[in-house]
Amino acid sequence: MRKRVGVGIAGYGTVGRGAAEILTSHAAALAERAGIALEVAAVCRRRALPADEVPPGARCFQDWRALVACPQVGIVVETIGGTGDAGEVVRAALEAGKPVVTANKNLLAMHGDELFALAAERRLPMGFEAAVAGGVPVVRAITSAAAGDEILAVQGILNGTANYILGRMESAGLDFSAALAEAQHAGYAEADPTLDLNGVDARDKLAILARLAFGAGLDTGAIATVGIAGIGAVDVHYARKLGGVIRLLGSAERGAAGVHLSVRPWWVPQQSLLGRVQGVNNAVVLTGRRIGRQMFYGPGAGGGATGAAVVADLVDVAAAFAAGRLGGSTPPGFGSGPRLPLAPPPAAPWYLRLTVADHPGLLARAAGELAHQGINIDSVVQEPGMDKQRLSFVITTEPAAEAAVEAAEAAMNAHGDLLEPVLRLRMAEEQA
């Protein structure tokens, strides 16, 4: 029986360092849990590392191929990100007979079918808890719940950067650009935050969770995705007047016709489970027919939280090493099985923000377009004393089909009365 297994970390950035620090500082406790010692045998980064930044006893490579081939490396950790070199690292490690742990949601969302099939063919485990929601153990929770229940919905805040920006707009009255700059200064947003702001990061995470929850594949690119760049300080203000806050939510909801998948900003009640989530935290609400509603909450990013999830997977793989029972299996929803039937969202109330140069008849015209689509207005909210040359007001609707609301919105935009397109937010029910 082996007494130790070497870990090779490809991509020695924030997450890779976080995992290495935990492996080094908690070596004895981890060995007791796994039944075998986990040692950082090698790390890889394109740029050379100063000697004092390399984990004790580890080799340092600048070429990932050398790390994968290193005889001291028994398990490969991929924390590079993206789908280019990261995908090559995972494929090469599996081909070389080495288990993999990855924190790469983009890679699994786009190429998970192929990679899990290769792992199963080689009878090797591939851990991926860290790929979604950082240190929040939602992958394990959903996998367990799906095995014993019928999952009805998975909804949550899946991007800490977007949540931090929206939270600072609420708490400090910042506009979008100022909140983004603060997030970048604090290290919560990348220099290029595009994938966080346009919803793609959350989309990739949702794709993984939906596969696990509903046990079928899907086309990640088909998920309707809207980011937060269109949210202004005026929306945060009106959301508060309506008793709520704005959150970027990933949502997968099972209906009679199929599953609706989307990433978009929502209005949610301020005191709801998701409305209370602050900062860079993630939160996932899982709804099952028998388990009811459960929320999983915690830091969704950062070296400590995500590194801890990587280490949790490493302990599982190391325990299999120690017991001599390495094996691979394809997680639910991945592989060549059935695909999720996609459906439109259920009827819901909607928040519509219009910005105009005020003149008589504007509200009547907007109301007429909604009435033409059979949509009832629930409320009209306008802050008194606003500049009439750039006046923003909000219409909320009673529950309506999204297609009808889109048609009314398109008609409003076509009139030429608006200074910018209508901003549409889905409104959550009180229990959200």
C-alpha cells in the first residue's frame, strides 16, 4: 500500500497557491483523513517562480507537459482556467493514467462530456467540486439530492464579483462604474471582468448544476444570458422602493414542457434568502419534491475557499489510492445520454424601467403596448422631482409570459420616445 502520493498543480495562481498552502499546513490532518500523505510534488506556471514561493520539496516547471510527465506526480490539479491549455492538461493527465482535480467551470461546461468519458474509460476519478461556488459544497449536495429526490429547481447567486458590485451600489450609493472600480481595487474583479459582468461565468456554473440536478445534457450556449452592465443607480433605488434588491441569478426550473435555464438580473424581496446575500458570497437554493427548499451559502471565490474545495476532492482521490480502489464514473448529466428539453420560463411578474424625455402620453402609450399583449400593470413608480429631460420610471406587471413582455418591450423601444432601451428584470415571488 502506498504511503504518499504526489500532487502536481498546473496553474499556480490564487487558487493553486491556496490549495498548496492547505496541503502544506494541514499535512498531518489530511493524511489521517485520507489514509495516505498528500504532498505537493510539483507546480507549474508560465513565468518562473522565485525559490521562496515554491512549496517545500516541490519541483517548479514552466511547461505543463513536464508536470504531467513528472514521475513524482500521482494526481494532477488543474487551476489554469479557460479551455485551451487547461483542456490539454486534463486530457494529458488522464491519458497518462493520473487522476485529475479541476476548478475549471468553463472547461466542464463546454467539454465535460468528452473529459468525463475519457476519465471513465481510463477508470480514473475527476474531482470538480471547486468548479462551482468555490468553497460551497453544492456539487456534492445536488448529486446526493438528485439521487434520492426529484429536483424541481436550482437557483442562486453564482458570481461573487457581480454580487459585490450590486451590493456596493445598494449600500454605498455608488454607480456601476465606481462599484466596479472598487471591486477591482479590492481584488474581487479581474482587470478584464467581462465574463463576470456579462453573466458567462455564472452561465457555465449553472450548466454544470443543471446537468447534475436533472441528469441530462445540455448546450451551454443555449442558456439565455444577460449580465449586469445595464443596471444603474436608478434601478437600485427603485428596487428598494419596491421592497427589494437586484441580484444576478442563475436559474434552472423544471416545468411540464421541460427545463427553463437563464442567467439574468432579478428583483428579489430584500428579506428573502437570496436578497440577504451580501459581498462576494455565493448562494444556491435547491428545491426538491421531498427535501423542500435548502440554501447553500458561503464564499464563492478566492484562494482560501476554492483551494479548500480542491483539497476536499484531493482527499477523496487520495483515499481511493490508499484503499487501492481507483475508478472513474461519469457524473449525472454528462456523457452521451439524453439532452434536457428546454422550455420557456413560467409566467412571472416583471420590472420594466423606462427612461424618457418627459412629455404627455408616454405612460399611456407604454400601458397600451402592455394591454395589447394582454398584460396587466401592477404598479407604476416614479420618483418626484426628477429631471424631466431624463426621467426614469418603473412599471411592474402582474405575472405574464416572457414572450408577451418581450413583444411589448420591443414595441415601446420602437416608438422613439425612449432615451435608452427598456430595462427588464424578472421579479421573484415572495419565497425566493
